[in-house]
Amino acid sequence: VEATANFDTGPLTHTVSYDYVDARNAITDTPLLRRAKQQVKYQLDWQLYDFDWGITYQYLGTRYDKDYSS
């Protein structure tokens, strides 16, 4: 599932997106390691004179990994 929204506030352009992925092994039906189920991204863009500027924040949800110490 993916959703994206864009809106402007004066000279600023905002983009917000949300992704939900349930990545699984096709044989064992177990969740794939190191894959976040949820991702959220916020991007702020603006133009100042002849320059395009932007700031991006990305959140990655919980990711599981193998315990290599055991």
C-alpha cells in the first residue's frame, strides 16, 4: 500500500508519503529480514533565486535481523 499527498503553502512545496509492505519469503511465508513494514517520508522543497532547495526526512519502521552472536 502506498499513499502520497502534495500541497503548497506559499513558496513551499510539501510532499508526504506512506508505504506499507509485508515482504515475505514465498516458500516459508516468514517475514524477510531487514525489511521495514512501514516507511514515512516528508519532503520540503522551495526555490530561492536560481537555486532549488530541499529537505527530506525518512522514517523506517522496525526491521528484524538475525542474531549472529549465537
